[in-house]
Amino acid sequence: MSDENGIRIGAFVFTSRYEGQTADEVLARGVATAQAAEAAGFDDVWVTEHHFVPFGVNPSALIFAGYLLGRTAAVRVGTAVTVLPLHSPVHVAEQAALLDHLSGGRFDLGVGRAQPVVDYEVIGRGVEYWRRGLSEALDLTLAALAGPVSADSDLYRFREVTPEPGPAAGRHTPVYVAANSPASVELAAARGLPMLLFFDKDPATKAGMIAEHARLAAAAGHPANGYAHGMALFTHVADDSEEARRVMRRAAGEFVLANERYQPLLDVPRRVDPATPRERIVDGLTESALATHPVGPPEVCVERLVGQIRESGARRVLCQVEVSGEHDSVLANVKRLGEEVLPEVRRRLAE
């Protein structure tokens, strides 16, 4: 259950396919993880969107979110993220409104632009939509969530329409913006929207981004504070540090292999430098995660979660609970988090 201090802790279902696993197995694990998270007392479930790489076999965050909303009863379900410039922003708004109506207001829409990869060639309308399409797509989505919308630019041009089913009476669909750069922080702040921050940011960096968001939001005429910014963290309860390192290193290895399969359309900084030896990258990612993320024995997970929340200022946590990559281990992790970690985290945060 959500706390009086506004902190919400969610399970981030990444649908990551590790070596030897089928898509059926991965997706079944994702559904089971979401249901286990609800039973364990998590507040939210978040899902991703990936194309053409094995590390995330879910190509539609909106469809998967809708399915999970139908298989759960109380948790909120959000997208982290829907890759907005790949899709028609008005259609995204229609689907988000539909999920809001069908779920009784349990849906959150997280949006971003991801990487400038082949997705924009195959699914989208070209890399120019990655370069400069997010802000306009976001504005069209927000307008379509509220009522009539039209567009007249070189990227989007259509006559006025009124999307259906439209907003539900007395509420709106929450929208979050993935923020990985100063420009995306500015975009979220200028629209008065909360941010989603991801795994590569340490608590101090996240605190700085949230402070900058407050400054820019106030300058744009929005409230400076009160945003439920979210952050993603690797989260796994282990019996000892060696188990934690083994689990995290396997996840890091799969992540690096998946990144090698991305097909970029632009020469931009990569998440993983292809010139660096693979083992060095895996070791670096492993040690970095073990130093700051809630991966380890229960007391380590508690300390890290409380510390990350307090230092960063984020109010929603997206716990990547599928780090081990194995069905039974993932479900056991969710259960242990619900029994051994989350109650103590909430107790400390309420002090």
C-alpha cells in the first residue's frame, strides 16, 4: 500500500530474455511477476517497450500494460516507457485513455524517445522523429488526452479531431517523461510533468536533475515541487554478497550482449562503448550496481532503498526485480522483497 509520505514502490517488469529462454517463458514470467508483486504488497507494476533485441521481448508497452491491468486488481500499471515518437501520439493518447477507463484509473503513461536505432526506420517515420519529434509528440498526446487536437507542422499535420473515449470524469491519466539529458529534464519541467530516471544515474545525479527540474518548472509557471518523480533500480534479495555478485554479473552480461545487437541510425554516444573489451564492461556494470543498488542481503536492500529515496528525492521507485532471469528465482525475490524489505523500508521512511 502507498504510504502517507507519498512514496510508491513498484516492480519493473523488463521481460528480459536470457540465453536459452523462449519468448513464451519470458512473457509468462512477466505476467507471474506482476501478479506476485501485487500479492507481495508492491504499489505499482511498470513495463517496457523494446524492438529487435533479445533483452526485452515485449514490443508494446501499452498492450502488455493493458493485459496486466486485466490480470491484477489493485496495483497501478505504467509504461516505462512507450517510445512516443515511434507511434501516432494521438493514437497513444486514445489507448492511454482507454486503459484508464477500463482499469478504473490505474494506468500511468510514461513516454520517451529511446535510442536512434533501426526502430525509427522500421516502425517509425524516420530518424528525424528521434531528433526533434518528442516535444511535439508529447504536446499532441497531452492535448489528445484532454480533448480536441489538431496539428500543422512538417512532422505532424492533420485536421481537428476529438479522440475517444476521452478523459474520465474527475481524473486525468498521469504522464511521465523519461529524462536522461538536460534537454529531457527541461522538456518535462516546461510541461509541468514528472520525470522517470533510470539505472545509470547515482543518487546525487538524480537529486541534481530533480533540483534542476524544480528550477525550470517554476520558471515556466508551474509548481516547483510536488512531482512524483520515479527512478529505476536493480533490486534483488540475496543470501550473501557472492550470490548478489553472481546474479548481477549475469544480468550485466546479457545487457552488454543485447546492446551489441542495436542497429544505430546516428553516430551518437552509445550506452556501451563497443571499443571496450566486453569483460571489462560487464565487470564495471556489475560493480557499479552492487555499490549503489539494492542488490544483496535484506538489510543491504533496505539501506539502499531508503538511501536512494532520501538522497535523490524521487517518490516512485521502479524495482527491476527480474535480475536473476529465472522464473522461480524472480518470484522468490518478489516474495522476499514483500516480506523482508518493503515493510522495513516503509517503516523507516515514515519516521
